[in-house]
Amino acid sequence: MRKYLFLIAIFFVRTSCALYIGNPSTPSLIHEGIFVSDLIPISVRLGFEGDFLFEKKFTFPNTGYKESHVEGDFYLGQIIVNLFDRLDLGISAGGSQMEFFSTYDASHINEKSDFGYAIQAHGKLIIFNIKFITLAFDGRYLMAKSKDSLFLNSGDAWFRLRQWQASMSLSTKLGFFSPYIGGVYDSSRFRISKDGSFSINGVEKENLGIFLGLTFSTNSYFLITFEGHLYSETSFGLNAQLRF
């Protein structure tokens, strides 16, 4: 059993990508809150989200920067409003740190920023929920900004990442566990600017991806989710939520 759990963990770490999306049945997974009765159609959840970006490839047209990619860590606190156990609307905010890798005139570039900020808006709508099968649509937008205090050994520069995505996913229920799988369209822009005298803009190389994950919940108070993706980038996402 431990061997299989270890293999699953390695899979998630090595193949995940894009913004954390979450289980399509998340709006209806936690039936009971700490303070608010489940008979009330509106509920609030608080959560924590960690996105660990291992590689996201970009192209920088007409700049000379080649084989470029971005890495980063994003730590976000969440507040989510749920309506009728069907619709989630949320906002997240927290810290971010990004690292830029590229090749320019045969020279390898590796620049890491200080900690900055990240803000995310997200929504999830359950389209249908039949017995143990759930289909949902999810949309998200992320904006992150951080400063590199010594970019190319020549002073301050700002890293800016803007990313939006839309996805559809399908989940089932197996006791306390809920596995899911889906497809995502992801569009990202990465910009480096320096005192108005220097600016380069990167466009994401891959837009389409497949994601899958696993949620644990007793249907009361909390849930924990691990998520992995393929193709558009390489990252790892986890999320924990508490219903009030």
C-alpha cells in the first residue's frame, strides 16, 4: 500500500501543471459547516492554496531570448462563497516568488525575484450531479508581481505573470475519496521590465492540458486536495478548505 501511495505522490510532483483547479464536486462535497446549518443555501469557506511551478515555457519573439521558462512558488489564502451547494465564487491573495531561465547569445540566464504578491479570482459551477458523478466548469485569473533586486547585475527589474484559464472536469465519489480528471485551456503572459528602459514580453508555448487530482473529505467541515496536470506546464498544487 505504501508503495502505491509513494508512486502516486511522485506522479503528482512530476506531472502537474497550471493554476490549481480543484475537484469539480467541491461546491457540494462539504455538507456540514462548523457554525452554519446545511439547510441554509449560502455558506462560506476559508482555505489555503499552494502552487509550486517547476517549469512553464515561454517564447519571447524578436528579442534573442531562447529556450525560456519560468519557475515559481505561490502561497494563497482563500475566501469562498458557496450558493446552493452548486456555485463557488472566490478570491485568493498571498505571496509569490518567480525565477526566470533563458539563453541569450549563448549565455545562460538565471534570475530569481524577491517575494512579491499574487491575487487570484475564481469560480466553479456544477453543471450536473447524478448519483456519484459530477461535471463542472471552472474559470480562474491570476496576477503575480515580484521584484528582482539585481537583474543581470544592473539594478531592479519587475517580473509580472498574468494567467487565465477555463476548464471542464469530471469526478466520482469513492467513500471519503473523490478522484477527478479534466481538460484545461491556459493562457499566460510573462513580462520583465526595468525602469522604463527595458521590457520583454513572453507568450506561453502550450495552452491545452489534462489535469487530474484526488480529494479527501469526510463530508463535514473540511477537505484536502492534491492535483496534477500534463503538457502545458509542470507544477504541483495542493489545497485545504474549512467550511463555516
